[in-house]
Amino acid sequence: MSIHGTDPVAGLSPVRVQVGIDAAVVANHHVCVREILPDGQVRLSRFTTPPTLAGLDMLIGRLSAYPGVVAVAEPTSMTWLALSIAMRRSGGDLSLLGARHAARLRGAIIGKDKSDVIDADVLATAGEVFTLSPMRPLTPPQLALRRAVTRRGKLVVDGNRARRRLISLARWAFPDVWSAFAGSQPTAVAVLTRWPDLRALGSARRSTLTGVVAAHTRGVPDVPARVEAIRAAARAWTEFWQGHLDLDALAWEVAEHLHDMAEADQRIARATAQATHYWADLYGDDPLLLSVPGMGPMTAPAVRAFLGDGGAFTTAKAAASYVGMNPSTWSSGTVVQPSRAITKEGPAVLRLAFYQAAGGARKSDPQLAAFYRHLMVDRGHSHTKATVAVARKLIERTWTVLHRGQPYQLRDVDGTPLTRVRAKEIARTYAVPPEVRARARARSAATHRSKLTR
């Protein structure tokens, strides 16, 4: 960032000043100021400041000598908020550099060494490699919405981990019982909550168990057969583990995993309610965003929290790049590898929201449905890769809707406007054949297995 001011020490007028701040949560911030003098020499000055009001006042005083300077920091927790306020009060601004970019830059300049001083020095040079964009101040309600959806995203991840822990336990301790649930997780949770002990499950009254299974299984005609399979498998594993595994301890462990899942669901529900509350206060019913296919009360708050009205981005591609759904590129000399894995540079919760929205959008938008089918059938993509590509298109269309302030118009592949009912009917005609999905699953499984032998 080029600025013009007078060096407070030597009376020289630096042609450029670069500032890097290695932000800390429980320690001191490390600040590096690089002054580029007219003769090309670089003078470094380093200092530390605590993340207190007195420390921020000191930072403001030290950097007010360089009006217009843009300091660079990593988004460490929420330390950037106080730093951005301090930078604006000093007459400058703050730009955030993603952790991945900072790590790559540090590796290129320093190598494997890392320290607070090194990080501050490296961040000060970021403007020579990356285009720095000053932060756009958030209003308190917008920031509250962003923090709520971020917390909800983390809780969803924690909840999925709790479910995977239960599945992992079931897969080695009583796999036949788990298989007898026939892929119905509500049935598995309900049955194991009532009978966490294999001995009790094996001797459960047939009528009682049938009632529980029927209440959590929709449209399955073989409930009695499923119930008998569960009871028989529980008895068989009880006999198998006799003298080898403490079944009381196993029952306790099952109950603990179920308790973790129930608590996770409650935390997710509270965070969802809070995020929805903030979203409704800011955007009301939000008919504009909800006109986009795939958007609903779970995904729309996350989109609004980070994209807002779309004004922070000049193009649809810039919005997709911010989310991190754009393919990374690699080139060296005459070798160019475009369309590699996505960058994943943006907020993870926003990326997840668009991925989830894409899954619904391809079932109700004929254009997106045709695009998804093309990738799956003609290009041989996996479901995940095809859905990511659909999500990237959805991001660009969402930005266009927000930027123009006009609702989303569903259209046929030839551009003909459609009603929602008719659009969904046409989208169904682009369903991927079952044999293609089976082929994609088999290839994905083979890929995962090959990774184990590398």
C-alpha cells in the first residue's frame, strides 16, 4: 500500500509502508512495520502490544503516523474486529489474509520456520503478492447473524461426529443388529434408546418392539420381519460376547453416545433458532433470497450472513471465489493444470450451505438438473463432484439475484420461463439412471481403497 508521510525518526518520506500484525488471543499482538525509503532501503520496526484497550490505544498511536496504510492480519478468532476498529481510528484500514495464503507465503519466504515475529514480517510483505482489499465494516446485527450461523455450522459438524461414533461402535459390537435397522437412523436411535443393552433388546416383547419400529419407519411393509431380525441378532451377539465383553459397559457406552447425539441436536436447535431470529430481524420473510431454488430457513441465514446484499463483490465469479467453490489452478512453464480441486478458501459454513442448497436446487431447477445429469452421465463425475459444480453455478446465480434485486426465474433448458410446479416436473425427467449412480459409488469405493495401499 503506497502512502506518503514523514518518518518520525529520520525525517525521511517513505514511498511505501507495509504493516503486518500477527494477532493473538491470549498473548500479545506482534506488529511489523516495513518502511520502503526513496533509495530502496527497507527499514523494519517491530513492537508488541497486548489485546487490551491500552494496547489498542498504543497501536493507534504508533500507526497514526502512516495515514492510509492497510495492515494485514490473519482472521485469528475474532481478534480482527478490535484490530479493524483500531486501524480505522488510526487513519488506516485492515485487510485479512486467509490462513492458507499466509502459510504458503511463509513457506515460500521462510521455509519451515515459524514464530510470531516471522508471521508479522511475512504478513507485512503480503501486499507484494496478493491484492489487498480493506475490510468492509459489518453492522452489529450482521455480525451477530454471522456468528450465530458459524456456531450452528460447528455444532452440526460436532453432531455428525457423535453419530459417526455411535455407528462405529455398532459396526464392531453388534453389526447384525445395526444392519437389521435397514438404514433407518430414527429407528436405530429409538430402539437403542429404549434397549441399549443387547440382552434386554434380545428379550424385548415382540409387540412393544414392533410398536417402536413401526412408529419410526415409514411405508415399510415388513416391520414384523425387521423386528424379528433385530431380536435374533441381539440374542446372537449376546451369546457371542459372553465371557469376552462386558455387556453392561457396552450398554453404558451406547447410552452415552445417544446422550451426546441428543445434546448435539438440542444445541443445533438453539443455534438454528437464534440464527433464524437474527435473519428475520434483518431481512423479514426474505422473499428475494428464498426465490432461489434450494434456499430455505437452514441455508438462507448463512448466505445472508456472509454475502449480505452481494455488494461486497463486483462479479458473480468473485462471489464464487470468496465461497471457495472455484477450481484451483496450477501452472509452471508450459504445464497448465486448470480445474483442479476447489480452493476451499472461504467460510466453511457458507460452503456447506451452498452444497446443501445445490442438492435441492438440482431437483427443482431444470437447467441445474440437466447440468448435474450431464456431469454424472456424460462426464462420469461422482455425486459429490457434480454437486459441487452445481453449487458453484448456484452461488453465481444467487449473487445475481441479490445484486439485481430481482427474484429468481426458473427456466427450461431452452430459456422458457416456468412455474415452480412445472419446473419440478421437468427436473424429474433429468434423473440420473440407477446404474450410473451404482457405477459412481463403485468407483468412489475403489478410490478410497486404493488410498489405503499408497
